[in-house]
Amino acid sequence: MENNTTKIDKEKEQKEKEELDDGKIREYGQTTLVNEQRKSKIHLLSIIGEIEGHECLPQHNKTTKYEHVLPQLAAIEDSADIDGLLILINTVGGDVEAGLAIAEMIASLSKPTVSLVLGGSHSIGVPLAVSAQYSFIVPTATMIIHPVRMNGTVIGVSQTYDYFEKIQDRILNFVSSHSKIDKEELKHLMHNTKQLAKDVGSILIGTEAIDMGIIDEVGGIKEALKKLYQMAGRGEE
């Protein structure tokens, strides 16, 4: 009788865990990859759609909310069970403050971190891609680098443009300090007038991002996980 009760309790516990994991994927694009052979646990974080700031975006927009991501990153840092973090990126950009906050949080983690750019990593997605200790990009993915823009009412005084410059410098300093690209070279890409029809900036596709020193290597999920296992000391002997 006790064995049956224990079995039922274990099945119930397993079902609750699976439902919790499914919920995390649906709500936050997050899950934990458990590899029994390597005895490792890798947390998977998806940064997709638009990075949402202090104001809620329309419900039909796919978004990444910083109030979901920041506490989870803190939990990853504090967890003895998590061996590393894999970040999947496919974003059009979004709120600068929120994006930089997430990027700074990722950069300050002591756990091994690897980012993988899929589809695109545009605008504030560039700092997010380089915030990991090692970065990958698939051959067809794009990165768009352009100056800071602002929606809504803008007061046409010199202080406004000085403020834009300061925000831009924060992005330039972060990207150049977490990748191999020089700050002035990155600024030149940002102000390029020859590539975007409706904007100023540059489009980098796959290997171009590596040639410019922004991303470390071309690769997909296989290469990203292999690198993360090596960094976490769980690679093949």
C-alpha cells in the first residue's frame, strides 16, 4: 500500500514539474536543459520579438519583458544546480534602457554564458548578443546597427541631442568592451548612409558580423551547446 502511495506521489510530482516547465516555455520562453549523460543543467533563455520597456506594448506584439528576465537571471546566478546559460536571440530591438539592463545583467553573471543569434539581432539586440561570454550567429541571421531613435514628442533644443549622444555612447561603449570591434569602427557602421533606404546604419549578415569583430563564431544550436558544455567543464573527455 505504501509503495503504491509513493508511486502515485512521484507521478503527481513529475506531472506538476512537467506542467511548470511547459508553462515557463509558453509564458517566458525559458526552460532548463537537463543532460543526464553530462550531469549538467543548462538554462535556456529566449529573447524574441520586441524588448518591452516601462510601457506595455500591444497584445498582438511578441515581446520580451525585462521584469520577467531580470529576476530569472538573478535566480540563475544564485542557483547551485544551473551550470550555464544559453541565450537564443531573434529580436527587432526595442526599449534601450530595458535592453541594456538585461545585457548588463547577463554580462555580470559568473556562470558560463553563450548567445546564439537566430533570424535577427537588431538595434538594442546587438548589446544583448555580445553580452554573453561567447557568441554564435547562424549564416542567414542579420544584425542591424543604427543610431538611437525616439518616438513621441521631441523638444528641439541642443540638450535633447546631447542626451541622444549620451545614450548612443552607452551602447557603443558596451558593445566595444564586450566584443572585438573598435568603438570608432562601430560608430562608423552606425552612421552609414549607403545600406538602409529609410534609415541610417548598417546590415551585417552572418559571417560579416564575425569579420567586423562583433560576434565570435558562425554556428547553430549544436555548436552553441558544445561550447557551453566546454565552458562549464562538462565537455567530452
